[in-house]
Amino acid sequence: MMNEEKKRDVLIAGAGIGGVAAAIALAQAGHNVKIFEQAAELGEIGAGMHFTPNATRVLGALGVLEDCISIGVVPDEIQMRMFDTDEVILGGPASQLEEHFGSPYLVIHRADIHNVLSAKLLEVAPDSVVLNARVEGYSEDDSGVTLHLADGREFTGDLLVGADGIKSAVRRCMNGENEAHWTGDVAWRLVVPVSDLPAGLVEPNVLLYSGPGAHITVYPLRDGTLVNFCGLVRSDPEWRTEDTWIAQEPWEMLKADFAGWSDTIQALVDVADRDGCTRWALYDHLPISNWSSNRVTLLGDSAHATLPYLGNGGGMALEDAIVLTRALSQEGEIPEALQLYQRNRLERTAMIRNESAENGRKLHDATSAEEVSAGVLSAHGVDMGWLLSYDAMKVELL
Ligand SMILES: Cc1cc2nc3c(=O)[nH]c(=O)nc-3n(C[C@H](O)[C@H](O)[C@H](O)COP(=O)(O)OP(=O)(O)OC[C@H]3O[C@@H](n4cnc5c(N)ncnc54)[C@H](O)[C@@H]3O)c2cc1C
């Protein structure tokens, strides 16, 4: 049972994966949570995501792993393939990850994991969600923090967590302008029905391809009825999206970006919805050295946005949620708790962000089997233990 003095009124800006996970963890620890989301309803768009054992361990602690597995896929194998021939260069059973790291490797649609998390939040904290609530900023003093919404409403609490993504209003209010920068890289993200593909093309495996200027991940979603294609391309730095960072582009551009790639890739591209080919601009953020004030902290992409080349941006947000909750239990005072949280997350999240950027370079430069093997081994294989063995529930907070 939580000591009443440590029971806090926590305001959370942003109901993405990070904000909702934090709200669940904090509510389960006995805090009162209110989460403010700019959108009119809870939900996510986008495509597939993978979650490595460090992240699925957190899903287990939140009590949602089984539901995620039932709607996602725990793949049979992870295969690194030659970009032009489909030849398998490296690979092995995905179950090895669970054997080594004690929690499964999971692939799941972004909307599905968000739905599972949202349902859990509404179960543990039924009145916690405020929709149509665009956060503009905050003010704080010794007695509390006040959240300012764009429509003029204000809410007070003991602390505020800015989980409002890469363009965070909370971060801007805390640290001044700190814009993400355009990397020139883009992501093509497609989800296609398995029934549109030749039988057996994509078994319940994760396929990774590294080729000239691009890197592709293919895996099944939604109990194997859909296939996710995420093609990360080093693009023309002149290519820009308008405000949204996402642009609808002609299918021919998608086809051209992967000309010369393997039969599997061509089959996936060929069944893509001609009117639904979206290119996402990939933005990066240099690690920041401070993301907490006395009563406000950041979590997830607002604190440490990363390129997706290690596929752990969402995983980091999940880990943050647990470490923040533990820090509030461990320290009596909020400013000390926020410092404890930040101190224990800065190095790891900067390392994941930096390794992700490095991986992008290695994977995009490899084209021969030898280069791909060397690139993948140096990027992923030599020692992933530091990434995958992390246990947010048990790591000592110093
Ligand atoms: C191509 C690509 C592939 C990826 N693949 C993976 C993967 O396989 N695995 C993985 O772990 N990660 C992956 N990521 C990273 C992952 O998507 C992010 O790290 C994760 O979504 C961050 O979650 P978040 O809750 O911090 O932020 P977000 O998901 O950005 O959520 C922020 C929320 O805050 C809301 N919001 C924003 N501003 C305001 C405001 N002012 N007021 C109120 N609400 C606001 C938004 O509407 C949103 O709901 C990928 C990213 C990309 C781009």
C-alpha cells in the first residue's frame, strides 16, 4: 500500500504509447493520473512495430503482454536476407531471444498495442483521459504545476510528465526551442493483407534486407493476417514534406526506390494500395542533457526521439514509464525523484539514440553478403545484451 504522503496528482501531456504506459504504471502504483491528449479520440495510426525483450518485459509488468501477444505475432525466425536474391545470410529462431533474455520478441500493429494499453488504462483509472486537450505550456512553483491548454483551460497537479512526442510543447516550454532536424532519410510504411500475396511468401518470420541506400523490414501482423513493410531509404535531402512530415506519393516512386530488389520485395510493392503509398520523413534529435525541472519531466520521444534503426523508440518510452514510477516511490520529494529518474535514463537513452543513428549508416552501406553480415553483426549481433537484458523493474536506481 502506498504511503499517502507519496500519492501524487500526476498530469501527463500526450496519450501515445509512452503517455498511456506511464499513466497505467503510475495508477497501478496508487497515484492519481490525468492524461491530456490533443486528438478527439484515443488511438494510433501507422503500421507495425517490433518490441524486443527489454520492452515486452514492461508490457508484462503492466499486465498487457498476453493481450498483445494474442493480437500480435511472436515470429518463428528472424532472417537477414540478400536484398536482390532473397538468399538468407544470417538468421535463427526468434525464440532464442526469449530463452536468452526471459521475455518474447513481439511484432504488433501500432494501433493494436495502443488499443490494448488504452483498455488497461480505462480499467485501472477510468476517468483519467481528457481528449481534445492541446497542451500549450505550463507554469510551476513550490506548491505545484499548472498545465495550460490551448482552449484556455487549466489543470493543476503535483507534477507534470511531458509525453507529447518529438514536437513536444512541454519540452519547448522547459528548454526553449529545440527542434528536431531532418535527416534526409524516409520511411515507406505499408500494411498489406496476406490474402493478396502469393501463398507462403511471408511465413511468420521477420525478414531484414540491407541494400543500396536502403534497409527493409518485413513481418506479419494481426495474428498473421497482414504483412508490414517498412522500407527505410536514404533519400534526396531536397525531398521535403509539408507540415505533417508525412506525404502521399505516387506508387511509381515506391517502385523506383526498390528497383532491383528481390522477388519478395517486388511482390509486396506490387500489391501496395496505389492510393495509399505514404512516405514518412525521418527526423532526429540530438540527446539533451536535461529534461526535468522541479515538478516537470519528459518521457518517450519528447525526451529522446530516435531514428528507428534499432526499433526501440517505443521500447524506451515503456522503460521510462516504469523507471519514473519507481523513482517516485523511492524518493520522498518530487524534485529528487525526477532527478533520480532522469539520471538513470539519460545514458541508456542517449546510447540507444546514438547506436540507432550509427546502425542506419552501417545497414545502408552494405550490399554484398560479406558487407551485410559484417554490418549486421557490428550493428546488431556482437553484443545486444546491453539493449535487450535491461530490466526496468529491477535495475538499481542510483
Ligand atoms: C518509421 C518508424 C518505425 C518505428 N518502429 C518502431 C519499432 O518497431 N519499435 C519501437 O519501439 N519504436 C519504433 N518507432 C518509434 C516509436 O514510434 C516512437 O518512439 C514512439 O511512438 C514514441 O511514443 P511517445 O508516446 O513518446 O510519442 P508519440 O507516439 O509521438 O505520442 C505523443 C502523443 O502526444 C500527443 N500530443 C502531441 N502534442 C500534444 C500537445 N501539445 N497536447 C496534447 N497532446 C499532444 C500526440 O497526439 C500523441 O498521441 C518507430 C518510429 C518510426 C518513425
